[in-house]
Amino acid sequence: RPGGSGTRSRRQLAMADPSHIQSAASKSIRPFRSSEEYLEAMKEDLAEWFNTLYDLDIQVDTFLESLETGCHLCRHANNVNRTATDFQQRHPEVAAHMRVPQNEVVFQAKNVVPGSFIARDNVSNFIQWCRQDLGIQDVLMFETNDLVLKKNEKNFVLCLLEVARRGSKFGMLAPMLIQMEEEIEEEMRDQMAYGMLGMCRESRDPQAPTYPGRTRPISLCDLKNLDELVREILGCCSCPSQFPMVKVSEGKYKVGDSSTLIFVRVLRSHVMVRVGGGWDTLEHYLDKHDPCRCSSLAHRLP
């Protein structure tokens, strides 16, 4: 499409530009009305990611409808294959320890009617590629009807995030959530390396100065605004004794009486918490862990 590559380049810069992300951090926080609405944050991220990669105009409100023919999904699968093959040729030693997808996904792209046999076949072929070529575990997979009949939006979204996660290993542009995951993982690796180095030095010389480690600016969110937003969300509770959430360092907090350590980031207008291998909104996380909010939520439920 004429001008498509220019538009795509501008979108890629917008996704990666720290100032773009910082400005999003200062926006108002969207209130979440139910426990499932944290999926909206993920859909926003995935929609922008698809739009950036393929010069599309997928909207969050019609996210599933935009993908239910399976055409964009299969197109992306073949793009991952090409990128992975290129990566394998350039870095054979690294690729030898990775699962490299190679099987082309056959699909029909013209005049595909949503819900038709062809649409279902496209989606089924994409699912087969996810299982066989990427080896995505069942807990993150979806079935054809989950997308076509919108039976399981959550697993469809989680599967797409995992596909994006795998593609990023080969150098593909990743959604912001995946970029933030990689940032947190690097921070944790730096801390582990620093801790090991510190223990070695301490065992050799108790008076040796502490190794400062490599400082790295966190570019994916404005952490000053992040702490303000965290305090704003915590302030929604009017209890005399609020649920403890203590800032340890930029983007890192200890929560609850057990002092569990969590990583917090801003994704556009959402404050997100890294939970296990996935993400949650801070509001939903607190709804599940703050006794006061749990009690209040129970009273609100029918």
C-alpha cells in the first residue's frame, strides 16, 4: 500500500519512543468495573502492535472481530517463520538452542466471511502452528470457537501475547508488555549478577567497596508519574490502616504483610503489575489481595 511503510515506521517509533510512553503515564487511570477488564489493557497493546506491524486499523472494541477470519493471524505466523529463519541463518549457534518455527501456514485471504468454514479453517491452521511449531503450552492456547464464537477471549489474548513473546526472541517488534517483561528480566539478571559479585568480594575482603553495578535508565514508563499513580490507586481505600505497599526502588514495591516483591509499570493509561509469568492491573491485583477491597467487592457482587 502506498505510504504504508512510512506510516509503519512512524508507528514503530511511537511505540518505542520513551517520551510517547511518558506522556501516556500522566493520563487519567481508567476505572475497571469487573475482574475481566484487565484484558482491555492487553487488547489495547496487541491492537497497536498489529497496527504497527501490518499498517492495519484494528480497534480495541472490535479486536476479536478484526481477527476472527484468521487472515491476519496466519499472515503473522508466516512472518514469524521468515524472521526466525533469517535469525537462524545469522545466529546459528544461538538458534541451535531455540525452537525455530518453519512450517508455512496455508490460508485463504480473499473474500473470507467471518464464521464461515474458510475462516474456521484459517484459525485452525494458526492454532496448529502455535501448538506444533511454537510449542505453546495448552494453558495458553485457545480453540477455534473461542475466537469465532467469542467463547474465551482471555485465552485468545494470552496466546497472542505468547506468540509475540516468541517472535521477539528472533528480533521482531514486541508489544509494550513484552518489552516491559524483557526490561524487568534484565533488571533481575543485573541484580543477581551484582549480588553474586558482591558476595565474592565480601568473602575475599570484608572492607572492599560495594560494586555499584550497571545503572540503566528505565525507558518504558515515567517512573516519577508511576509512583504518583500508585499512591492515587492506594488512596481509593479509606481504611485507617491501608494495605501496605512500600516502594523499594523505581518501579518495584513490597506489598502486604508478607512483603511480597512486585514490579509495577505504566501501560498507556493503565498501571500494570508483573504477576508470575503474566500481567494484571494494579486495581485488580489489589482487589484480590487487599482484605478491605476483597470484602468490599464481595458485598458488591450479586
